Amino acid sequence: MLQSELLDVSSCAMPRHTVLEHYLFKGTGGTMLLALGVGSLFNHARKPNLDYRIDDNQPVIRYFAARNIMAEEELTIFYGDKLWFEDTSIVKEQIAMTSGLSDINMSHEHMDDENTFLGHMTL
């Protein structure tokens, strides 16, 4: 997928109260949107490969490639700085810096083997 290419247009629900509060997108004027379809499946990354634009009038969220994306690469968006979970991408960046691995080499194949992953950690 090439940079700026449109990946998906997700319809949105506009819930008033939900247990899915942490998964809502904040629209203009304080509206809260719950992405339906694949828009609700993207994981968080500090350096995401997707960008999104909210259209409150539709309501939809359009997802675009933030950079060129290789086949089989996980699709990610930036959730913001106030996360409700531990950001493992920070740990991966620290491992990459201390082990000499580049961001490109820090893909899942390097993290799937627990011994390899733990071997790169410094406590």
C-alpha cells in the first residue's frame, strides 16, 4: 500500500454511554465516535503506519496509509498519549536502541521467540 492511499472508510456509532469508552474516537465539538468494521481493529503504535480523518457530518472515519506499508505488516494507529494500558512499542524501541536493531527489524518475527525477546531486555 502506498503512502496517502485510502485503506478503509468505517461507519461510526455515536454512543452516549458505553463500556467501550477507551475505544472511542473524539470528534469535533466533543462528539464521541465508535468505529465499526475494521476501523475498530487497529492496534496502537507510537509511530503508526495509518493516519485517520474523522468526518463528523457522515459520521465516518477514513483511514489512510501514513507511509508505504509492506504486505503482511500490522496496521496501526496512534491512540494518543493518555493510554489505559502499557505501551509495548516503547519497550520495543528501547530494545532496538540497545541491541542495534532497526525499527524495520523489530517486527513480530523478532518478538515471537520469548528467549530472543527476553535476551534483548536489560532490567
